[in-house]
Amino acid sequence: MKYNFKEKVVVVTGAGNGIGKAIAKSFAQSGASVVVNDIDKTRVNEVVTEINETGGQSIGAIADVSKGNQVDHIFHVAINEFSKVNVLIN
């Protein structure tokens, strides 16, 4: 079954590799705008590039989700770029 997440904004933490990366790419392929989060800037940039080069829309938010003030940063990035957050995958 194919889901349509067009006009939805999804934040995926731990999206720099592995399952998180696969989830971020899957949401992007389903039409979502994706906020790619990880603590590793290089990995975030790679995933954002992969998504955007295949026609998706994504931005990166480097943050450590174990620190509350950094979690706030992720949401500020999402709201500033996309004006909303519909789904958080943690």
C-alpha cells in the first residue's frame, strides 16, 4: 500500500544512517517534507542531499536528542522552514 504524505512534515531523529535513514527516505518518497536529524553533520548532509537529488524535499537539523535544548532546535528548524510538524519519528 502506498501512502501519501504530500503537504506533511516529518521529523526523523537518528536519520543519519540505518533504519532512521531508510525511514526518512521512505517518507520523502511518499511526498513528505523531511527534517533529517542526527548528531553527525556529515551524515545529515549526505541524507539531505540524497533525498533532494531524487526529487524529495528535506533539510537537516544537527542535534543530540538526549539534550532537551537541542531537541528544541530541531523543532525551530522545522517550523522556520516548513511552518509545521505533522509526524515525529524517534
